[in-house]
Amino acid sequence: MKKNFDLHRLGMVIRWDVLNNWTYNLGIIAGLAICFSIANIIRLYRISGFIAASHELDAMTDSYKKSAYMFFGFISFMVIYVLASCIFRNMKTKLQRESFLMLPATNLEKYVARFLVVTVGGLVTLLGALVISDIIQLIFSFFITPGFHISLTWPVLSHTIFALSPIDNSWQTILAGYSFLIFAHSFATLGGAFYRKFPVLLTACTGLALCLILGYIINELGEAGWLDFVGTLHIEEGSSAQYCAVFTSSAVFLALAAFNYWASYKLFTRMQVICNKWINI
């Protein structure tokens, strides 16, 4: 077998993975569709009593859309985090490890295959659940809110992608926000590669512990006077100082994300059929 990266082998690994886990993936889509549908139906019941006031229909429509995309955005973040933390859930048992590690593909191809399955596959799963729940809420709207029928798929997708914050949607906010989201995803991926048991919980606890430690260090530096220069900075909207802060923070997040992805790949290359009970080393 050639050691260079081969797209055909990558496609075969992805196909093998999808076919072996199709029931699990369908279960996720069904669960998310039910979750979104219940939330939509509850919102329909809440506004059913105000439909008669036609002059408020536009405001009600905007409120309905905003509530839907904020809920979808929150659930999407949690789902992507959980899927990233479970990047190697297909290697839980000894038999699963043997089957995956013995595939005729390089370690990089196997890692990229799993990465694409939990990221691109996760996005496809969310989209499928959103479309199904949208159809369900449209059907229920004919009984709950006659005369008020609206599709949520495009409004939710457009707001989730292009409007990370309901208050400030400037390019600075979007750049910093997406940089942080990529870093959070990379951290979850690293946790999923490191922890074998309870990767979601242990990764979350590790992240919380690191945040507390970082907060304590920053507080100590502030009390020691090392951060007094921050008070002299005048970061105003549209100022060069703001641009510098945004680009610096984004660069730091992306650099840390690159390191996390690289470290998770290195951990994967060290995985064995028989390894530690709690960690993948």
C-alpha cells in the first residue's frame, strides 16, 4: 500500500464508516428532529392567541424566526461539540479497534475520514433534522395557527451562519466568533482523541478546569500590576486598537486550534488495539 495520501482510499474509509454506523446516524437525526419539532410546536402554541392581531403579525414573525434560530444555534454548538468529543467512538471495543485500525489506509486517511464524518457529517445531520422539523411544524401550523405558516429552514440557516450574535453582527464579531468556535471544536477533538471513556464529560471538565486556572492566573497578574497597561488602551469602535485586538485574538485561537488538531492526530497514531482503560495511550 502506498503511504502517500490517496483520495480514493479516503472515500472508501468514509463509505465504510458511514455504512457501519448508519443506524447511529439516523438515530441522531431522528432525535434532533423531534427536539426541534417540540420546540417549534411550543412556540406555535405560544403565539396562537395573538394571531388575530394582524397588525402585529410582522413583529410576531420576526420574533418566531429569532427564537427558532437562537435555539437551533445553541443546539448546533452542543451537537458539534459532542460529536467532536466522540470522534473515535467507533473504536470503543477491541473488535471495533481491530476493524478500524486494520483498514487498508494510512493513519492520516483514517483520521481525516473520522474528522470529516463528525464535522461535515454532523452539519448534514443538523440540516436533515432542521428540514424534517420544519416540515412537521408547517403541518402543525395548519391546526394550531391557521393563517400563520412560515418555513424556518432558510431563515434559521442564514441567521446561524451570518449572524453569530443577535446584537452585534460586525465583521469583527464574526471573525472573532468563528475563530473561537474553531478553537472550541479543536479542543473537543483533542479531548475525544485523548479520553477513551466518557470523552464528552471529561473534555468538558478539563476545559472548565483550564478556564478556572487561566482566570486565577489573570487575576493574580492583575493584582501584581502586570496588566495595568490594559487600562491605558482606548479600544473604540472602528479604531486601529480594536482591529489589532480582533486580529490578535483570532490568530491566537486559530494557532491553538491548529496545535490541537495536530496533537489529536498524533494521539491517534499512537492508539493500539489494547491500551489504557481511560485514555487512548
